[in-house]
Amino acid sequence: MTTTAADPSPLSENGAAPEPTDENAWLEDIHGEEQLAWVREQNARTEELLEDAGYAELQSGILEVMDSTDRIAMVNKRGDFYYNFWKDKEHPKGLWRRTTWESYLSDQPEWDVLLDVDALAASEGVEWVFHGAGFHRPADGSEYRLAMVSLSPDGGDADRHREFDVESRTFVDPAAGGFDIPTAKGNVSWLDADTLLVSSTAEGLPATSSSYARTGVKLRRGQSLADAERLFEIPENHMLAMVAHDSTPGYERTFAVDYIDFYNRSTWLLRDDSWVAIDVPTDVNISVHRDWLLFRPQGDWEVDDVTYPAGSLLAADFESYLAGSRDLLVLFTPDAHTSLQSWSWTKDYLLLNLLRDVSSEIRVLNPSSVDSDGTWASTVLDACPPLHDVNAYAVDDEDDAESGAGNDFWLVATGFTTPTTLTRGTLGASPSGPDAGSVASEHAVVKRSPSFFNEAEYEVQQHFATSLDGTKVPYFQVAAKDLVLDGENPTQLSGYGGFEVSRTPAYSGTIGRAWLERRTTSDVGAAAHSRGGVYVVANIRGGGEYGPSWHRAALQENRHRAYEDFAAVAKDLISRGVTSRRRLGCVGGSNGGLLVGNMLTQYPELFGAVSCGVPLLDMRRYTKLSAGYSWIAEYGDPDVPEQWEFIRTFSPYHLLRDGIEYPETFIWTATSDDRVGPVQARKMAARMQAMGIPNVWFHEALEGGHAGASDNRQAAALQARSNHFLWLALAGSK
């Protein structure tokens, strides 16, 4: 069988690019009986190959990491309590629970269990997956009591939102007026104790072409969604609508957002029962905090003859800006090495989380202290070792001024060979002297993650590969300190390269055990290999490591830059003697699945194996599958002939050719994934197998959503399959 990248037939009547003939279109019926029979047959074949004694040992080791009771229980503060969601061996679906600060500081906190999701699933006969809870903030300052709990019936993005009383530890009965929003994609926000703002596709509310909510409504107790007052509506071809309420005392405001696509949006403020547009270009992201309106432009933004570069952070007085003033303060300006990743407000200060050549830097800004050039006083927080990821964010900005706790912050630090630590600190301005206005901090470690492998034997290095156009592309290499550069090291290369998502250093007991420390002993089909593996993370364009410009460099018609970057890293690893084609594998999921799908089809000579998860692969049909329409801003629209001309050049499903020696391939997905969906993975595997390409394996989890797993057992099985497949393919004798 030979496939072609495009159908030569003329344009359709509506001017859209024609779709190539697709012999596997029948697999697009996700839940069809014949289709699921095909899935079960494929699963059995793959499990027979992979699930040997080595796999069982590996899965057990990974599950031990995931179920460890010594992991840090990360918490969110609401009122006087600290809330946590926890999964382990005894509670695979998880416990939503809370404790006090004094108890949390102890080695064995006393947890007050609010909701046992395993018990709920058993009693209701639904495989619920907990997706979070949003509290109503009481206006009188009393303790938080009511929350909207989000539960997915299968791990997908569609949630059921149910009102929960944390004092009685029960859902509020809908018959007594409790809120219960049927399962659908959307979000909820408390307007007051008896009113929600809801964006949903449930009960006949319209959906966009991207499958998300098109309207925002005001839902009062006892009402149905169909009867709720419609507040806001967007065009069908926009991505999603959202309505939300900011309940900050003294700054209560209601907003609506029209997400036109991933990178363009319009925001309105509800004032005197009318929507007032916040006048910014659609590619300028905004956020509001009390008196301040912050701006982060995705592209260069010109205001009153001043150009602010993409990725900068600007501030204005909220009311003054709405009144027409364009007096902007520059809080951060990116450079060739430094980008802004996120920010967080405490009561009096602004925390900026930056990356400098993909290593963290944290700056603290003091709005109360303005320098001579009009900028806020800035202090670098001494908390970021090189080649680590460290993030700071507020504990709670609501506490009274007397306690000072409103300026407390969390600090989460991690590295490839550094188990995660959780620190709590307090910010305060220097009152006088040469450092007046600068910010001092006191912080101490609260919790430490346990060690899951012998980190002392490994080292982290950062290297830069040169891409096809001369761009320097950073990547992290994690390997044994005594690594021998003879090209014989099994190497796993990971990447993403899309949606301005940054890949930063992170500790993983799974990678440590499943790859770095891996030694082939009992693995079927692989000769004994005395070395562990090398783990590599590539920071390619399309990601956010260097801000919006790094992302936009690989958008749409420039998509190949991401793939050229990844291939450049692979070539650099080979040229440096770290590995060789037969020992080099790559892995990616979602957009990363599209990335490694292009490695498979465009750079097969560089890789011995490819693990491709929950992927986009059929770029001709992706806008018509699951939530694919929402990604047109990233990839382009295949129904526009001019855009299909460049999209077809990175559509792996259409790039397969006869006579090519392809790497061993494992394609994995989940039936319940309602974001990318399982269809593209199915069709790619079916086409490759029909072409007679050897060593093509497919596995589809029947639950788990886009993550491919909804509990630790499923997650451990997923990680074990991918790592075991790569090890069998790369560590064996060839």
C-alpha cells in the first residue's frame, strides 16, 4: 500500500481543501462495537509482547513511587484550613481532605476526610475522577463551607459539578435546592451563596465548533440551566465562553471572556448591568488584582508611540485604564535569555517566576516603592540553584493586615536529581537605609519529598544543539556521572514544543527507576545491558522556555522549526557519542505525540524506537475530531487550501511511505480522551500495520481521559508500558 500526502482532486464546492481518501475512517466511531473489538485485539497483542516478568517488576516499582505515603501532600489554604487531594494504594480514586497548619507541620498530620471518591464511586456505580473544588467565599468573613466539586465520570474533560457542604461532609441535595450541573464541558463560579455563573454545554446550551461552552448564564438555586438567565454569548466558531466572579472583598467584579482561539481573547467587565469592554488587542493577556490591571502581550504592542515587546509585563491602575488613561508601568522586559512564566500576588507584593536559559529566577516587586525611573522596586529571591525549577506563589492574600500572613508564599523547588521541597516564607519591605523599599524574605522548608533512586550517581548537564536555521536549542541531559561516550547508551529523548508550554527540570522517581537505574536482567528479548539509561529533555521552539517569541517561531507554516530543533538535539546526542540511532528513542504525548509522529515519518534514520501517546497524527481531520477545532491557531486550518499545503507537510498520517525503514513504534491512547480522542492513534497504527511495517504496537486504555490514566494503578501501567517498550527496543543486542 502506498499513501499520498494530498488528493489531487479539485476543490470542494465550498472551496475547502479536499480530504484524501481514508481507508480507516471506520475507526472514527469511538464506541462502536466493531471498533472496540479491534481495540481489544490490538491490546491483547501488545500486552502479550510487553507484559512479561520485566514489565511486572517495572510496574510494581513505579506504582510504589506513585503510592508512596511519604510524598508531599501539597495543600491550598482556604480560611483556616489547608486542603489536599490524595491518592494511594488504599485510595486509588482519592480522598479530598483538610487539616490545620499546626497539624500539617507535623510528620503525621491528622487529616479530616471530606470526600472519599472510591466510596462515592462504589455507592453510585460511576467511576468518578476528582477534578477539583471551588469554594464560595463568605462575604461576612466566616469559614468557607460550600464548594462546587468537579467530577468526571471517565477521566475526560467533561465534568459534573455538584454542591458540597464541608461541614456536613455531604452533597447538598438538589431536591433541597442544591446545585447539580450535569456532566458537560464547562466551568462554574460563585456569584453569591445562592447564585452561580455557569458556562456549560449541558441541558441544550449551545456548544462551539471546538465542543466547549458558547454561553454564560446566571443560575439561581432551584433553576434549571435551560431557565437560567443568559448573560453572555460568543460566535460558534470561537473557542469558548467563560463568565466568572472575582470575590475579593472591596473589589467584587464580574467578568466575561470570549476565548476566540488559544491566543486571542476579549474581556468584558459587568458594570451597571452592562458589559464594558477592556480595550486591549486580543493577543494581550490581562489579569486583575485589586487596583491593578496587568498586561502580558503575546506580540509586540504599541501604545502611544511606545512599543512593548512580546512577553513583557505591564501594569496600570484599573479604573484609570478603563477611563482612558494609557499610563503603563513596565514590570518586566524579556531579553534573549530570560522569560516570564507566571506571577502571583500576595497582599502587598508581586512574585514573578522567570526562566533564564531554562533555569528558574524569582523576582519580588514592591508596588509601594517606586524607583526614579517609575518602576517598582525589585528584589531577586535567593532560592534558585542552577538547572532547577523553582516556583513561588501566594499562600493566601486574604488575611487581615495585623497577622501579616497575607504576605506568606509557597516555594516549590525541584530538579532532575533533587527531590521536591516545599517551603513557606514571608515577604516584608526593608523600612529604611540604602535597601529601603526592597523586599526581604524569611523562609523555611516545610516538607521534603523522599528519594526514590540513587540520585548521587547521576548528574544534570545542559547542552545547546544548533538547529537547521542556526538557532541554539537547549536541552537537559541526565546520566550517570561515569557516562561512557561510546554511542552505546540507551537514551530516551522527550519533548513537547507547542502551546507555549515550557519543559523544565523536575524530579521523577518513575524516570529514575524505570530508565536511569534500569539494568536489563530478566527482560525478554533484550540481551544483558550493564548500563542504565540516559534521559534527555529538549527545549524546542513552540514551547514557552523563552517566552512568546520562542512559541510563535514554530506556529502554523513554521511548524517544522520545532521538528528541526528536536532532530538537531538527536543529532547532537549522536555526534557527542552519548548514543546512536539504534540506542536512541523518543517519547511524547498529545502535541508531543505529533512531534514524535513527525520524527517517525520525517527523521526515521535518527531513532531506533518511538513511543507516541494520545497523539495528533491526522492533521487533515483533526479539526473535526474531539476538541481539535480549538487548535487552529496553533496548526492552521486544513479546510483552507493554502493552509493545508503547509499542514500536510507535518501530518504524519499522510507522510507514511513504502520502502522506508521505520523505527519500532508504540502508539498509545485512551477511549475516554475527549480532548484529542483515540481516533488518530487508531488510524495511524492501522495504516502502518496494513503497509506491512514491522514492530508497530498499539494500546488503548478504556478509561483515563487525555492523561491516559485516572488512578495510580493505571498511570503506573501506562508508564511501565512506554518505558518497557523503549527499553526492549533500545537496550537489546542488534
